[in-house]
Amino acid sequence: MEIFGGFMVMLSILGFFLTVLWFILPFVIFGIKGKVDRMCCLLEDMDKRLKALEQMIGRKESVLPESSEQPEVPLS
């Protein structure tokens, strides 16, 4: 019966840790969900800014005349 007693102690310790994890897990998930939602909003904001910059650059390139001359690069 000694083997059975040690096995039950191990199972009870494992059950205790699983119970603690079961109670903590929802708080961890909701904490991560809030961070992911904030990151999503920041990413959408960055995407809007990038689109605005691309449009500004596109307008400036269409206004500037194209020159056939290449800028000289000094060789050193």
C-alpha cells in the first residue's frame, strides 16, 4: 500500500497545481486580449498614416518633372 499512498500524494499535488492554473488562466487570457486589442488599434493607426504618406509621396512625384540626368556620385 506504500506505492498507492505515494501515487495518491503525487496525484493530489498535480491536481492542486492544475486547479491553481485553472483559476488563473481566465485572467491571463483577458489580460492578453486587452493587449492584442490595443495593438490592433495601433496597427490600424499606423496603416492610416502610412497610406497618407504614400499618397503625399505619390502626389509629389507626379508634380516633379522627370529629368534624364542621373545625379553624380563621387567615386572615392
